[in-house]
Amino acid sequence: MKPIDTSVIISTYNSPNWLQKVLWSFETQIFKDFEVVIADDGSDEVTKALIASMQTRVNYPIQHIWHEDNGFQKTIILNKATIAAKGDYLVYTDGDCMARADFLQVHIDRREVGYFLSGGYFKLPMDISELISEADIKTQRCFDIEWLISHGLKSSFKNNKITAKGFKQKLLNTFTPTTATWNGHNASGYKVDIIAVNGYDERMQYGGEDRELGERLFNTGIKAKQVRYSAVCLHLDHARGYVKPEMIEKNLKIRATTKNEKITKTPFGIEKF
């Protein structure tokens, strides 16, 4: 059996309707040599049943990595999924981000030893998020700006994230004021590099936990490439009831230490030391 080239790690927690749309979006990918590894931060039986069903309905393998629900422990389950991943190249995204058909092909075409890729997402309002069907994803019409506008999307410069092509796309990637950082909803890198920095810092909860991993990659000499206007994913809307100010504050302190002390390997990651 041929080894898998790329593993797509998708984080989720009790959002089966959104996760199903995301899994359908990976069925449409031009690049086919991948598996999906679902990093499940303690979802209930509904999500488990959905994943079991989708495993029989899509043409790519799905691993379901789960642990018990004990509050926001996304970094812990992401590390478990990272270890379980069979690919040498890892693409990280979230269970509320639908990938356009060329999403993985962009990550594969732009990957380079010594770099990680930094992408963004295009936020959809709740009414359009709910409206999108399996057929809309499989035909790719939900990624068409005219279709989105016809369903109520407002005009904005941000619409370039979906429409930019060729030279304009390259220009926007180059000159965007947004810094190329490790963004958990759309980032990729070589597994060997993620393991070298010991994965995610498991002390961290919501708020910059992904950025901190990127900062350690920078500290080891890995550089970032911007694919914000090339690797397109649509973010399905949802509430964020799990966000607490103390989480943000704690994470900011950890990130400050990582930057100031040029830390490359967290002692609170995949391996504990």
C-alpha cells in the first residue's frame, strides 16, 4: 500500500452539521493523496455517528482521534492527531472551514523545506452558513462570489480572498498587511518541523495557541509563506461561548516568554520534560 503524502488535521467540538460540510469540501479536492485526521476535543455521540457515516461516503481515509470532554483542550487533541498523522506533510484547519477544490493543491504546490504556509479564511454570515448544502459544495457554487452575493453577501475588499487570480492574487499575497503567522484554521508544514518544536503547548487554551507554535518555528529558523489569497476556505459562522478573558491573558504571557526567550521547544508539548 502506497504511503500517504499529506494529512489534513481538522479540529472539531460538537458541531456535526458544520463538520459534515467541511468533510464534503475535502471530497471535492483536486489533490487526492491525503487522509483526514479529525482532532475531536470531546464531542458527543452525534459527532461520532456522523464521522462513522462519512467514512463510508467519501473517497479518502478518515482517522477519528478523540478524548473525553474536559473543557477547552484543543492543543492536547491536536498533538494526539499530529502523532497519529501518517503523512509527511501536515495541513491544519478547523471543522468550520470549508476548503475550495484547489485548497490542498495550493498547499502542495507552494510547500518548501524550511518554510510553513500561512493562510486565512473568508467569514460567512450565519444565514449563508446554514443555507449551504452538499450540492452547493460539490458543484463549488458556494465558492462563487456571484452566488454568495445573490444570497445576501455584502460587497467588500475582503471578497478578493475568493475572487483574486493570477497576478492580482500574487500581488495581494505579497503586499497584504497581515503578517504570515501559523493560523490553526489554515496552515501547513512538514511533520518533522512540527515534531522538532514539540507540537502545541498544552498549557494553552483559546487565543493565539496556534500563533505560539508558529513563533517557535520562527525561532528554529523556519520561515513563512503567505497563501492568504490562494488557499481559500470559507468560515461557517458560530458562537464562541468557550472564550474567557483569563484564557487570553494566560496565553499572551506564554507567547511573550516564547518570543523574549527565543524558545524553540515547549516542555509542555507532545513530549513532557
